[in-house]
Amino acid sequence: MYEQVYSAIKKAILNGEIEEGAPLPSIRTLAKDLQISVITTKRAYDELERDGFIDSVQGKGSFVAYQNPERLKEAGICIIEEKITEAIDEAKRLKITQKEFLEIIKLLFDEE
């Protein structure tokens, strides 16, 4: 369960939905809002802090960390890799060849 909380907050940070320096809900408040344990919420916050997405200040709370652009790019690449892996798995299930798959990617990429 903590992975879901971690992923949701990380995604919101990477997408800019939560701005740098913005305060996050307290661990207790988020746990209550999501109806999960405080331990689960704390674990998600600890992981986010360890990975550099948030900073926690004793007695003040947790805040979105100011991000290094290279770190943001690397995190974004990881998300893209996960999604592409899912798409590849689905393509294989549908018996789409690598050539066909790459053509689809090229067409979609060139649209923008």
C-alpha cells in the first residue's frame, strides 16, 4: 500500500501538480484521509525523502524538495520505461512485431 502512496505523490511532483516547496499533508492527516495506517504513510514519506522528492523538517512537516533538472529527467525516463514495457508486453500479447511497434511509436512521436 505504501508503494501506491509513494507513486501517487511522486507522480504529482514530477507532473508539476505539487510545486517545489509546497507543504504536504501531515502524516496523520494523509493517513486519515486515505484511511490507511500512519505507519504506511510514514514509510511512503520516508521513501520519498530518501529518493530526494521531499524534505522533512522536524516540527514543521514535509515539503516538496527543490529538484535538480537532471534528476527530474532521470525520474521521467524511468516512468517512460515502465509505460513502454507495459506497451511492449501488450504488443507481444497481440502478436505485433517489433517493426510494427516501432512504426507506431515513430508515427505517434512525429505527431507532436
